[in-house]
Amino acid sequence: MRRIVLDANAVIMHGRSFSNRTRTAARQGERIILPRAVKQELVDDVLSSEDAPANHNDSARAIQELIDEGILNAQTPDFEEYSSVIDEARQRIADESLPEHAVQADQYIPALVCELATDGTVCLITADSKLRTIVNDITTRRGINERVNLEDPMTVLSVTHG
């Protein structure tokens, strides 16, 4: 079973087809993981906002339904074990245009990938080149980069995997 970690843009890029593609991937034996911080951003924050657009609410409910059905797994990294990875990611994601306090879900993704890669392979789905570089650098330093695949959002969940 392949473990697939999705960042927010991987979910958003699939648009309305995300639910069907996720269900298909799960039927094919993929374990699809949505970092809990991404869930917070795409589901919880949207559903708690009184002025969220209707299409955002629809998407949030569809994602929550996948989680409720066990098709999509919301997961957090071990914060104590991977705090240094989270700190490094937060600092590297932040720059002049994005202050450190504004960095949201992506700071946790490298830690979750590292944790999952300790006992098998993991595939991170992201189009974010900065996040890809950070994950590659951290996993290389930790000696687990051979267990981590970085893939584009439109190549995963869009094609049949055997």
C-alpha cells in the first residue's frame, strides 16, 4: 500500500473531481493522507466562516465526507519528535513576502513526511517548488530521501496505479 500525503494545492487543483479520484485511488489500495493542518485550512476554517463562498463550503463538506468515510486520513506529525523539522520548515517557507506567523499548514508537511518515511515509502503530492526543496533537503539530511517520492498533483489521483 502506497501512502500519499496531499498538500492544500493538490486538493484544490483537482477541483470537483477530487472526491471521485480519491475514492478510486482508495479502492486501488492507496492510503491517502491529508495533514490535519491542511484539513483545518480547507475544511474547518471554511465551515466555521460565515462569509465563505458556497463552492468553498461544498468542497469542505466533500472533503469532510471522505474523512468520515475513512477514505481520506487526517493525520498530524509527532510534534515533540519532529519539532526541529517543523521549525526549519516554518523558517524556510517564510520570507520577506510571507512572515513566519503567516505560515500555515505547509510547515507540518515535512515533519509528517519524515515520520511516515521512517517505516516505509511515502509520496508527497505538491506543486509547491519551495516545499519540494525543503522536503528533499530535510529527508536527504536524515537519510530517508530514497523512501520519499515527490509528485505533481495532476499526475496522482488522475491516472490508474497498479
